[in-house]
Amino acid sequence: MTVEFVGLDGDDTLWRNEEYFLGTLAAFRGLIAPYVNGGIDIDERLEANERANLEFFGYGVKGYTLSLIETAIDVTDGRVTSDVVQALLDLGKGMLQQPVELIEGVAETIPILAERYKLIVVTKGDLWNQEQKLARSGLADLMFGVEIVAEKDLATYRRILHRYDIDPATFVMVGNSVRSDILPVLEAGGRAVHIPHELTWALEFAEHDGSVPTLASIKELPEWLEEHG
């Protein structure tokens, strides 16, 4: 069936995101290094805390900041000072204030897509932060719908398809995460296009059979949709 609806991931598909987390991670390592005994894998402990905290805090900067503070207390056996905790809070606030930088090709491609398809942003993270990113991106007026969700899984995509009365065969999801943007959409009966980003969060990796359509840039998407839609 003809493609009518195109879902678009936000972070690291439309705008840059992961690099800010990695910059904060580097600062975090430096802040707590004086309090950490050798032999502790800080990154491993942080990732474990992030995984465990998803059910409490969800995705996004606020949950990440709380995981940083928890990890700082954990790996230093409570020796970390209030000044360091304050610095971590400031890092989190700084991430929330980052300007929105569109991925290369997005600014010229999204208007083309909006003329041909109904575009729906499907992104997860802090509601306020994601709303602000979309507003500052300059893309909001080109969107048919916006869905900021707690998780991108089969149930979520089924709810979205039902809400907009979309036949799954007419829906294509586009994103950088195989785990969140590709596999659950295929399971829901839709189609998906993977546009990898050079920086992808470890928790977004997933095994797949390699048959997922993959593009080097969002600039290739209009042509792909024309050929396959």
C-alpha cells in the first residue's frame, strides 16, 4: 500500500543529542576521579544504574542526572562532596539548555517530506525537554502529529497507529535506533528505515538480521519513499 504517514524519531535523527550526554559523561569522570579507588569501572556502574532507573525516572536528561548522582555516591562509597553533587546538577541543567542543532540534511529534507506525507514525530524523553527541542528546531509547524512517549515498544506504536487511524501498511518509521525505531514497528505491521548515527546510546542497540533498509543520510529518504512507497 502507498505510504501516507512517516514517523520520525527526534534525538539523533532530527537533531543532535548523544554528543551532549558523552560530553557530560567526560565531565562526570573528571569530577569523581579524585574520590574513586582504582579498579572500579565507572562507565559500567553508570550504565547499570541507568538501566535500573528507567522504570523510575524514564528517559532523558533528568533521569540521567539522577543516575549520575547515584553513581557518584555509589562508586565513591559516599565520599563525594556536596560541591560535586551540585556540579552534577549544573551539568544536567546545562544539557537542558543546549541549543538545538539539526542533523545534516534535516532542514532541507523535512519540508519536502511534509508536502508528500503526514509526518509524526515519535520521540521519548522528558516531556518538557522534548517539547522545547521540537519548538526550537523550527520543524514543529511541518508536523501532522507529535508523540512524546515513555517507551517505544509494540504497545506504544499500536496506540499511535490506532490514535491516528493509520493502516500499518501505510506507515514508515524512520530513526537511528534499531531497538526503538525499527523492530517494534515491524512487529506492528509497519515498515521502518534505519538511519544510523555515529553516536548511539548503548541501551539502544539491538540484534537484527541485517535486512532492515538502511540509509546513509535523511537526504536519501524522499527518493527511498518514492521507490518503495
